[in-house]
Amino acid sequence: MGEEILDEAYRRLHRTGPEYEGWLSNHGPMAVEALVRHGHERGVHRWLDAYLGRLDELPRGLRPIEDWREALGDPKRAGDWLTHFDRELRERPWREVLGTWWPRLLPGIAAGATHGVIRVGHAVRALRTPARLPGVATGEAPESPERLAELGQALGYWAARWQAVPGVDRPTDAATADPDVAAALAGLPRIADRTGGIRERLGRLPAVPEWPAAVAALRPARTPAEAERDLIALVHGASLDYLRSGHAEPVMLVHAVTAPTAVLRTLPALDRALWAPSVTAAWSATAAVTSVYASPQPAAPPAVAGGDPAEVFARAARHGDAHVVKLADAVLDAHAASGDDRVLAAAGYAGQLI
């Protein structure tokens, strides 16, 4: 039943655009995939009934995408990008399309406040593993037209909002780079002017003297095994950081966790040669979101209940906010990989703050 409800939900959502009110991301496809994944499919359509009213219609296209480099990062071409990927996924296997476009889109991981990559991560998981079977690493879910369409819309949104994190093109000094994710997270600076949205805040990072060294502080993975290990550590560390810093910007700091989670979920569908650069991009996203939103004075971790993972997600589902749902989904992954019960409290803390 979960598979059918997810496809029904996608059909409803695919009549809407990837954004609304000019900039805000459509969280519907990500939230419903997480709800179904964790066995809460019975509430999906009720959740959608309340959510769909805020969304905009699908954007209209202007002209076909011919020079993709010229159109990358142009939100006015969103309709063109959605059409482009819809056609590509009808003509080629989805893994082939993903493998072609992942390295093109990855440098623009900040797209849509990282929602481009996050939506792709949810779409890939829906295609890779059957719903309600979290943790399944092999076997394919049915390649329904709705799931293929969702991957196309996710990739199209990422392409239309493509945005690089400033400073990531600086070569890393292997002699000074640190293999310790926790140390790299602890060394991130903060911007002084904390006004405006993420685009304005990211634009201030080049003026922070410590930023170039901080974003290059994590030693690049040398093997696919190291890449997977580092991404697991990054999601774990960012989840714990949310407990210390989430009070500053409860919604935006969720993405410091969910962006690397999306990359981690996508790795198994990618050529292993792409794993190491994927870690570098995921780190840049977490580092940037942390630096522009986290408080300069981290607080002591709050006394928030973690508990059984299923109950942690059930509380998030009852809360209903898309960011709370997606963070709960991500920290359950972090808990499964690390066994650290502390990360589960991040979902409850988000539920208190949002």
C-alpha cells in the first residue's frame, strides 16, 4: 500500500512547481517520501490536503535547453529544465541520467538552500529501495512513471537554482587538512552580518578571513570507503551540532544535516569515482549553512528525549512540519549508521523550536 500511496502523492504534487512565493522550496515530495518510508502512509494524503494550497502551478517553459551550461542556475528556465529532464528520463535509464548530471550539478550544491540535492536524494531512495524497508542496501523499487518523474523534477529544480558555495575551488593543503569531521565542524567561522536570506548570507562568506581555510579543512577522501565513512561522520556530527546550534535558526540549520544525508543516500547509485567529490561538495554545503546560520555561541545540548527510533519519527509525523519530518528521517539514518542515541534528540529539539 505504501508504494501506491507514494505514487499517488507524487501525481498530486507534480501538478505544482518546485517553488512557491518566488523562492520557497516545495517540500512536499521530500516529506511524503519520508512519511511513506517510515510507515506513515495513511497520513500522507491528509498532510497533502493541508500543504498543497500554498503551492504554485508548474512553471511554463520558454525554449528547449540547448546549451546546458548557459542555462544552469537560471530560475527563469525552471520550466525548460523540468521538460528537459522529463524527456531524458523517458529516453534513458535513470541511473545513466543521474550519472551524467550528478558531476555537473554537484558544484552547485547550494541550489535552493540545498533543496535541489535534498530532493534528488529522496527521489533516488524512492527508486532504489522499496518503501517501508529502511536500511535496505540492495534491490530496486519499481521504476514507476511517478518516481521517474519525481527524479526529473528534482534534477530540474537543482539545475534551475544551481549555486556554488563560495571558496570551494581553493585547493586543499593535504598537509594541514584534518581527517576529523568533528574538528573541521568545530573550526567553522561565523559571518558577522546575520540578516537576509541564504543567498545574501552566502555572498558574505568570501569576506570572512577564516572561511577559505575552514571550507578546505576536511581532508579529501582518498577511496570510496573513506568517502562513505566521512559522509556518515559528517551527518552524525551535523546532527549533534543541531543540538548545540539549532536555537539560532531552527529551520535553516536542518539543511546542514539533510544535505549530506541526501548525498550519502545517492552514493550507491553513482559510479564510485564520484564518491570522493561528492563528500567534498556535501562538506561545503554543511560548512556554509553552519557558518551563515549557526550562533557564534553554541548552547549546551538541551534535555530532549530521544527514545525508540520509530517513536522519534512518529512524533515528527504528528508534528507535521516538513523540516521536522525530514530531520527525523535524516537522524534515523545517522542513528542506524552510528548507534549513537544522542542524534535522535535532534528531531525532538526541532519539533520544540519550529
